[in-house]
Amino acid sequence: MKNLAELEVELFCRGVKVDPSFDVKNYLSQRTRAGLGSGIDIVLSSKRKKRYLNVPVVENFAQKSPFLITKNGDVFTLKDDREIEAHYKIEIPELPDWYQKKTSSGKVMSRIGVLQGTYLGVYVGDVCKFWRVTPKVACKFCTTGLNVGKSEDLEKNVEDVVETALTAKEESGITFIHFNSGEQEKGGVETVAPFVKAIKERVGLLVGVQVTPSKDLWKYDWLIDIGVDHFSFCYEFQNPQYFEKYCPGKAETYGQKTFFDAMEYVSKKMGKGRNSGEIIAGIEPLEDTLKAIDYITEVGCFPTVCIFRPLIGAELENYDSPQYEEMLSVMRYMYEACMKNNIIIGLAPNIEVSLIVNPDDVVELAPPSLGKTFYETKRKLMKSLAYPIFLSKMRKRKVKIDALNPSSYKKRK
């Protein structure tokens, strides 16, 4: 049997089949990826940690998977038909009851935000502009234009998001909310700012933001002062030719340098390990993905590496799913790059992302060494020391910065 790090990587690459012995609709995520998962969230538990992963189920490649999920009473088992004894006990959390509750404006909360592992993911703003122009210049792996306004509400006001976040905090114990958005008319940072302020003042959570980058770097100071704890820069590919081919809107409007400049700026401003660079593995050549991991960790961020998933409805729907062996080497390299560059991963409490292989999920992939022992000891110590700091950041507080008028902030500075 594989260790759980190996199993997690292979499940992302191959997906799973589901035995008809249970009703999959009670567990299946309602949205496809572009920030949101398309499959079933499962939990792999060990003494060290719980791993949350959104395993592909509905995509074409998953129908050929050697893995099968069965249910006997309340017990779920993952079976590998290549090995008679390869049975893994797993957990599959049901969709939370609050998904069907409504906000005071009458909107269903699961159409405002959904759990992505242990945290709340919320898309804000209009449908990504790259989906709405002719010819369409949306990222070719993306399905945002198939979700926003259809499987989730197009209009999400601040009050809807606050009420949903408060309920998710109370009933699901979330500590982190992550806002993402596509290309917006007035800019990504401007779109997200009022939501960040409201969460800090009225809910009390750690806040992450993933929006299109701003060339006005002072706006990141503005968002930090409003309350952003983490920025994620989703530039997808290190290879510039692949970036232009598969992200035509991003390439034409921003270019890679805008992403790099913004990521490097917030890393210097906020400190090592506070922000992330997000890439897709399994499309561009392997050596470029490894270069991306090197770059992200060298500038002081941690790598968020998404194993490519050919989603139904995306332009790359029929593209092959990545090879397990290659993705295993990528994830091992990711952990070792964090160790090499002293990026201390996994410090924040109760943040487990189900859409990716978290860097601290793959500790087992790196061979034993004195350096690894030192790094892991330091990680445990810093996690303990950082806990009261995170608790302080999660307290509700008054935000004096105007979230609707960034120009007033610039004048003050």
C-alpha cells in the first residue's frame, strides 16, 4: 500500500469511481474548478494530520480509474483494484446543513460560498471579463464562465457574504475565508476590498485574496491595512509560451511580469511564507514547473501547485490527465524547495485546502536527512509559537481605512 502522500497525488491524477451503493449527490461538490472543486471531498487521516482532497469523479478520465469508493453502513472504503490488499479507510463529510440556509436577502448560502476543505471559498464580482469578450480569451482550463450566475449567484453583496461567513464559522468552525475573482471592470483589488473590511470588522477570520494583479503596487499596502492576511498570485505557467497559449487574456492584459512584480512586492512587505504563487502542473514541460517552484520559493512565497484537471466544459476537457510519476516528482520537489528556502509551511490553524496537494501534505515523499529533521522540528515549534498570533488576527476589529476609495489612501501616504 502507498503512503498517504503518494495516494493523494495519485488520486488527483487518476480520480475515482464510485460504487452505486451510496447516493453521490449528497457529497458531490456543486461547482467545477476555477477556484472550486468538481468532485468529492474525502479525508485521509494519519497520526500526523488529516488530508482533505477533492477527488475527480465526473470527468472522463476518472471513469478509467483503478480506485473505487464503496460504502458499508457508515464506513467508506477506497479500494485499488490493482492490489487485492490495498484498501484504505476514508472519511467523506456530508455537505453541511448551512448550505441550504438563506441569507436575510433570501439567497441560499451555498450559492454565496462553499467549503474547499476546511475553509470558505467565495467568488466576488462579475463573470470574468475574459469570458465575455469576443473572441473569448479566458484561460483554457477554466470554467468560471460556466459557474458564476448559474451554479452560484452572480450578485453577492457584502451582507450576504458576512452572513454566510458567520454561519460557516459557527457551524463548520472555519478560521479562513478566501476571496477570488476574475477580470473585473474596476480591478480585482478594488472589487474585493469592501468584503475584506466587512469580514475583519464583523466576522473575525483570516482573509486570503486571489485576484488579477494590480500594476499600482501601493494598492497592496491599502489592502494589507484593510486586513488581508494572504495574497495568492495565480500565474499558472512559468513557460512564457504556455502562458500566452493557455491564458491569452492574462497574457495580453497583464503579462507574467505584472504577476511577478506584485508577488515579489507583497513578499518583501509581509515577510517570508505569508503569500503564495499558484501554478498548474501537468501541461507545461516538467522542467518549467520545477523552475516555477524554484522562483516562487526563492522570492519568499510558498508554491500552490494545482495538478491539472481536464474539466467538463473547459476548452481542455479532452486533454490528458497528468502522469502520476511526474506529479510525484513535482510534489517532492515542492516540499524540498520550501525546506531549502526556509519557507515554513502549515503554520495557520485549521486551513486544509482540498483542491491542491498542500506542501505539508507531502512530508513523507522527501527522504530522511538531518536537514529534514531540523526543518520539521522548526516547523512544529513555529506552529506552536504562531498560534496566539493567528488568534489575535482572527479577532473582530474596527478598520479605519476606506475600502471604497483607494485614492484617499494614496493621498494620506
